[in-house]
Amino acid sequence: MDAALGVPVLVGLIAVALLFDFLNGLHDAANSIATIVSTRVLRPQFAVFWAAFFNFVAFMVFGLHVAQTIGTGIIDPSIVDAQVIFAALVGAIVWNLVTWALGIPSSSSHALIGGLVGGGMAKAGISAAVWSGLSKTVLAIVLSPLVGFLLAMMLVAIVSWASVRSTPFAVDRAFRILQFASASLYSLGHGGNDAQKTMGIIAVLLYSQGHLGSEFSVPFWVVLSCQAAMALGTLMGGWRIVRTMGLRITKLTPMQGFCAETGGAVTLFMATFLGVPVSTTHTITGAIVGVGAARRVSAVRWNVASSIVYAWVITIPASAIVAALTWWAVRIFVR
């Protein structure tokens, strides 16, 4: 571990981490509310309050397995210092802001992981990576949207069969009510998985400075701070990405919105309990594509979906490059 930081520098780095968490909530607000807004069950201004509440209370439901993975399972905690953390956060924040400005629903989670890898490897080379944890996370890039896609498609088939004798009006009315439950569950899963990533960053920073003793753990004040920052960011979520997620990929009915959110929520619950830091953006996008494809393949605007996939593919390398450049810039500046 490196020499202990002064209190102002440590507080400043924690503030930057919480800024990332706030931007994560801002950037990923669309994940929680896109379907319930696009089906016109809730207006955007009410939907963000709904999502923010369930984002905040998520820590009461889930353990801290994802925070443990981020803190100790992506890069070796023994090489972590203030410079690595700062570089990781800059890499993630810059990529988040670029994709938010362009309205592209890329992954805040994988931007943070890319930033950690870029900052860690800039300092210690390829040996900085914890390949077991990193490979598990990279595998989740492929599996989370695929699981969301398959679950949502299966739910559409089950629900369509179960409601075949009901009138369209009755089905629409029932699923407008059920969508409140599915949106709540998805927001809970989003808050549970995404906020823990910043908890892991702050905790490994505190650990590297000797503030947690010999055992890695996540202090309760870190848990509360991260959940609050994400909830606040969700309250201020942007309409650009909501429009892409809820309107441009495929048109949704309340029944399809319910199936997409439920499929996404189940995927996030499984991943969070297993300690896998998945992308909530990938998961809900896969689920939305699944409900569209269940209707008919042509119902999905594949050109929009493919542009989102391109953003996913380049997120980790792009944020890693920004983080590595930041690490070198700081190294040169502080000499």
C-alpha cells in the first residue's frame, strides 16, 4: 500500500466517486423508467421519483457481494492508490458524459470496470488484473442481455397464453397496474447492483489507506452515501436515453413493458446475489428487444439495437484508455 493520503485528498476522491454514482443514476435512470414511461403508465416526472425511491432502499434487500467483487476482484487491491482510483473514475465519468450527451445507452458499470483496468494496468502492467473476477464480469457482458432477452420473450409467451380469453382492454388495464410492481422490482435490482460498484471503489480506496484495518469491508456510511447519490442522480435522469430505450428500439404495450421489466429484474436479482457486476443497461435493452422479437422480428428496430451493441463493445476499451492516459498525466503533473 502507498503512503497515507491527507484528509482533503481522501475526501476529494470520495467526492469524485460519489459524483460518478450520481452520474450513474442520471445516465441509467432510463433503465428504470423507460418502459413505464413509454407505455404511458406514468409520466416521466413521477416515474423518476418512483425509481429513485426503490434505488435508495435496495441496500436493505441485497448483500454487498458486488461491492466485494469490485473492491477485490477486478484489479489487485495491493496496487490500488489514489492515482489509480482517480484515473478509474475519470475514465468512467468521461465515457458516461460522452454517451449521455449522444443519447447512447452504454454501460456505466463497464465504464467503471474499464477505468479500473486502465488505471491499474498503467501502474502495474498486465499483472494488475485479477483475471478470475475480470473474466466473470466480461462473461456477464454477453450473458446479462441474453438472459434478459430470453426471460422477457418467455414471459410474453406465457402471459399471451394466459390472457387469450380476456379482452384487450382488460389485459391493458391489468398490466398498467402490474407495471408498477415490475418497475419497482427493476429499480430495486438497479439500485442493488449499480450502487454497489461505487461502494467497492470507495471501500478499496479506504482499505488501501489503512482505514479499514487488515480485512476488506464496506462501512455503513459508504453504503448510505452511495445509495443516496444514485437516487439523487435518478431524480435528475435524462430524457435522451429514455427515448432511445423506451421508444426507438420497439413500441411497447403495458403487457410488454411488464414482461421486459420483470425479465430484467430477475436477471439483476440473480447477478446481485451471485456478486456479479452486470450492466443494468445491457439487461433491460436485451429484455426490450426480447419482447419486441416475441411479437415479430421486424418489430425491433435492429439498426438502433446494433448501434447500442457497438457502444457496449467499445465501452471497456474506451474508458480504460482514458483512465490510462489520466494516470500518466497525473504522474507527470505531480513529479
